[in-house]
Amino acid sequence: MQLKIVPMSTSTAQSVRETMKTPGYGFPAHREAAAGRAPCRHCLRLIRPQAEELILFTYDAFEGLGVPPLPGPVYVHAEHCEAYAGDGHIPEEYRGQPLTLEAFGDGRQRLAERSVRGGEEETARELLGLAGVRYLHARSSTAGCYLFRVEKQGDPA
């Protein structure tokens, strides 16, 4: 099974950069120099501490899936970055990091969860192969925050 890694949309990242407001909510976004491990949800690379700025804002990772919102804090590069195009693999910055993969079915029903630190792709394939699973959310196991979505290649969530 080929994986599809789905980052935040370019339109969402660009909207935040241009308006400094959270899409859909209008809350103010916050811009500052990166100081620690800050993953960009658009390019899926780390924002380099003391070298790049980030924008922190509220994001609903379930937007467009026809379910109640469940927003949380995320970062994007303050300056333009290219969306993660992927090659069917978990981005390098996340391999070997403590991740939690949550498996969701229709209506945001949470069907399974696995904590991993290595073996992310095998675990993702296993979870996506379970009955009823439509997509996965990858989250930081240490901070608890949403990182990106994983789908089966060719299967839109």
C-alpha cells in the first residue's frame, strides 16, 4: 500500500501569512523567531531556531471532512515555503521521533491509535488496512499537537 502524506493546504498557509488571522475563526495569529522544535504544517520541515520566523495559529485538522471542528495550535513558516509534495513516505524530520498515529473512520470516529518511534510507515499501513479506517492523523507524542494527515494513495479522505 502506497501512503499519501497530506500537509496543510497552501491556501490556508498563505491566508494566515497575509491576514495574520486564523482561517474560519478570525483569531489573531502570532509571529516570532523560532526558538525550539517547531514543525511547519505546510512544508513539513522544521522551522530553524534563531534562523527563521514562525506563525502560531489555531487550525482545525478536520476542516472539510463534514464533522464538528476540533481546532488546536500549529505553526507554519512565516515566509513562503513549498507544500510537502511527498513521495509516499513519512517526512524525514518525523522518522524516529515519538509519534502517535490516530486512525479515523467516517464521522471522525476514532478507530485505533498507535504510539511509534521508528517503524512509522509500517504502522501507518497496518492502521490504514483496518476495516473502516479512512485516514490517519500523525501527532507529536510529546506535545500532543497535530502534524499531518496520512491516507492511502488514491483514496481521498
